[in-house]
Amino acid sequence: MRLQNIWCGLACAACLGAQQGPANQKKTPDRAAAYYHFAMAHLYENLAREFRSTDHINKAIEEYKLAIQADPSSEFVSSELVELYAQVGRLNDAVSEAEAVLERDANNIQMRRVLGRIYRGYLADPGQRGINEDLVRRAIEQYEKILALEPKDLESHLHLANLYRVSRDSVKAEKTLKTALEMDPEHEEALTSLAALYSEIGDASGAIEMLERVTAKHPKSRLLAALGAAYQQANQPEKATQVLEKAVQQDRNNHEARRALAQHLFLSENYEKALEHYQILTRSDPQDPQNYLRISQIHRQKRNFEQARASIQKAASLAPADLVEVPYNEVLLLEAEGKIELAAGAMQKLIEATTKTNASARDRATRAFFHEKLGMLERGRENYVKAEKAFRSMVEADPESAPRSAMQIVETARAARDFKRALAESEAAFKKFPEDRTLAVVRASALGDVGEARQGAAILRGMLKNSPEDRDLLLSLVQVLEKGKLWSEAREALEKAQGYSQTKDQKKAVHFALGSLFERQKLYDDAEKQFRMVLELDPDDASALNYLGYMLADRNVRLEEAHNLVQKALEQEPESGAYLDSLGWVYYRQNKLELAEKFLQKALAKVSRDPVVHDHLGDVYMRQGKVRLASEQWQRSLREWESSAKAEINPEETAKIRKKLDAIKVRLAQENR
């Protein structure tokens, strides 16, 4: 077989040599010598493959060089030498030899293909740090010249399109792939490459169109998994589930498809099914810490804390020391358990453990995120000084996080009820980053806090584009307008947001905002209707359950239903101060005073500065006959109201509290006579 291959090669060389003709040669080629050295080169190549011998490789190279010396006109021999250089990793030599051939014959397509493949080999080399722009340019140049000579070369179109993608030229990449599809409309690689390009540039609908075309003819598991990911990107969860399940059914050993399905089910809050798939993955690959980590997250969401901790410990035993996701999830578990102080301490240790002197961009972004999480934990336990310090450290860790850091500092000042400083910080941040939508929202909110809702609303209106991307900004605009009691304008903004709402979550958000808007205007029947619509879309929506339950209790109607609604919300978020207050208020209305006191005190442990909770606890104490304790709570409630944002102060509520305090004074005066 080896000799047969050699003589086939010799025959090809002879043909090519004959085609060159003697007219173009400066000296007569010694073809006999060339054939001999060519045969010897092939022989050494085969020996090198058989014995994995570097010495035989070097001998093959020398023989090729001798063959070229004997017959410089034979481009076939040069091509073989270039191929050998490339195969053994001597890419610089391969490039030099190929370029020498192209200097003699610029239209040598085969050599341009070889050279293009060599450049692509350089780019794929794991030793390369980042993308070598010069190599990308050289590779693109080769394939552009190939296509200029041979426009119907489909494979070169595909290679060129991928190179354009590497160089981040999505326009040329798309055009090249579309040209390839004109040649073969059902070409699998062209369709999947174009789908990947659309995903990269955020065109989920384009990616779906391409993948639907390719899976219609080639319903392979990996392609179905890609289509499922595209449906996820397009916020089409039902279709994503259907396609990912089909991918797994078609190939139960496609672990990537199963992992994508499990992650999708987890994000869709279908925890039981997600858990089933992750457990299968742990059996197929028991050494992968990520599977145990996801199982821990599922148990955490289900509030099975003991199982969550066992799974995270298993993940920790398998994970490399630098996998920060494990200790970060330990922080989240402590937070879910309500152990905020321990969570903050663990977060601080994680920050210290991940300090690096020569950090990459990714490392810097991670550290900024960790500082942000620490700040949120400290703010959650009303430790505002430490929270602000953590948020300012974000910029030291990663200057790119400056806009987010500024936003968190403003929110911390608002939480601390330092509205004057919040206003100043928001102004400085918005001037520095005028195009940042998040900072525009916090600036508008800060203005709304101090009674300048119209000015805040004007900022947000100035950023609207009359397109679906306005939806979230319109919801923020509604909150600012509510601060100024600009009800009709808020309703108008919500109607626009409703027109842009397509997914279930988007529709829920609008119905909830409408319910809140109606409730604040005391249009209780309209408000209840909107909250019911939220619950039709999602019966477990904790915010709607709590709001509706509290609204019923506050009106002292349908108290058993109110209890069930709030209890269901609290089962999902047992550490919520707002939900604890709602349940305490329901118990007060039911005259279950001991339970009311218990839950209201729990609420104050979470939200110690909420004037409503202090007012509620004062009512409980008063009905229990604990007059002085009631007086203390009502006085605290007044102080908290007075320090609230101007837009949040409720004159009607504060008047009621003062009336109750006046009644206590009269009562105490009568008792002292």
C-alpha cells in the first residue's frame, strides 16, 4: 500500500510537471531525480507515521527540498512540503514555503487553501493569547482571493464567514453566509453558522428562523438543543422546553442538551423536573461539581436547606480551588436562611480570597460583583455605612463598574433616608453617565422623593424611543409619576407598556403596576381585578398574593381569604418584612393578638424603619391594653413618617396616628387624676 501511494503521487507529479512545459523554465528540470526524491520523501513520511519518528520527518523534509531543487516547476511537490510542515507543526516554515509558491503563481488556488488553513491553525492554537488580528487579516485575504478566482467554492465561503465573525464583522459574515445558502439553501453548516451569528448579535428571531430550517431536514439532537437555546433567548419558554426535551429524547447521551434543558427548567422555576435531569447528570458524570451545585440551588429555592447544604458540600469536595461559584452559593444559602450577618462575613472572606495583583478583565468584573453583593447584604441589614463602602470598592476592583456603583450608592442613601445626599449623588452620576438608563431611573426616583416628580418624569420621557425596548423604562416612569400622584399620566404610561408586553412575566408586571396604581387611588375593586389577573397568569406570584391579601385585611373584609393569600406568599419568602407585617395585620383583624404581635415584631426585625409596621404594632398593643407600649410604637411611627421621602409621606395616616396619641394622652391624664 505504501509503494502504491508513492507511485500514485509520482504519477500526479509527472502530470503536473508535463503541464508546466519546458518553455517557462530557465533550466531543464531533472524529473528523474525529482521523482526519486519525491518517492523517498513519501517513504520517510510513512515511516514517520508508523514509528512516530522525528528523524524520519526531517529526512522527508530534506527529500522534498531535493525534489524541488531538481524540478522547481513542480508546484505539486511544493504543496506536499507545505502540507508536511503544517502537519508537524512547523507553521512558520509552511507559511514561508507557501508564500514562495504564490510569488511564482498568484492564482494557485490549492496553495491559497493550504495557506488559509495554516493561518486558521494558528488561530486555533491554544497557545495563542487572545485573537491575533494580523493572522485573521491574512487568513481573510487568502479566502477572499480564492473566492475571487472561484466564486462557487462553498467551503471557502464558510471559512471566510467564520473568519469575519472572529474579526467581529457581522455584516460581511452575514452576506457571505447568505451567498453560501444561495448555492445550497439546505446546507447544514451554513444554516447553523448563520444562526450562531444571529445569536451573537442578539437577533433571536433570525437564529430561530435558521435553526428551524435546518432542524426541519436534520433534526439532530445538538441542532435541536441550539434551537431550544434560541427560543430561550427570544423569551419563548414553552417552545424552548418542547425542543430541548425532544433533543434529550433523541439522544439521551447528549449531556449538553440535557444540561441546557435542566438549566432552562430551573430558570422557569420547574424545580422538580430540573432536579430529575441534574440527578441523571450526576450519575453519568459523578465528578462534575456543577451538577451538584445546581442541585443545591434547586433545594435552596425549595427551602430544603439541609439538602442544599449537603449538595453544596459535595460540589466543594469536587471543585477546583479557584471555582468561586461554590463559596458564592454558600453565601446565597446563608442569605436564604436569613443568616444575613453570616452571609456578609462569608462574602467578605470570598472577596479577600479572590484578590489578585494581575487580574484579568473577567476577574475584575467578578470582584466588582462580589463587592456589590456585599453592599446589598449590608444594606439589607440597614448597615448603610458598610454598604456604601462596599459599593465604592466596586470601582477600585473594576473601573468599568462605575455606573453600577454610582446607582447603588444613590439607592443606599435613599434607603438611609438621606434624600438630600441621594439627590446630589444622582445628579453627579447622571451628568457623568448621561446615556445610562439605570442611572436615569435612579435620578428620576431621587427627584420624585423630594417632590419633583415632573422633573424626574421628564428625564425618563426624554429617553423613550417609541419602541418595545421602552417597556421597562415606562414602568419606571409610572413609579415616578405615582410619587407625584399624577394618576392619569401614570395610567397612560402603563397602557403603552401593556402594548409592548408579550411574555407572561411582562404581562404580570403591567397588571401588578395597574393594581398598585388603583389601590393608591382607593379604587379597590379595580385593583383587585388586576391582582387577580396576575394570579391567573401565575398562581404563585408572591407579590400579588401579599398585596391582595393585605388590601383585604386593611379593609377588614374576607379575612380568611386574606390569611390564605398572605400565608402562601410568606411560604415562598419567609424572610420578607413586608409579608410578615401583612400576616401580623391579618391576625390583628381576626383579633388573634398574640400571633399579631409575634409576626409584627418579626417584621420589625427585618424592616425596623417602616412606619406602617410600628403603627400596626401600636394598634395591637393598644387592644391588648398595653397603653404605654402602644404610645411608644405610634411615636416611633410618626418619627419614621417624618423622615420618609416627601412623596411617601401620607398626611392622612399621620393625622390618624396623632389622633391616637392625643387619645392616649387624655386617657393617661385621666388615670393620673
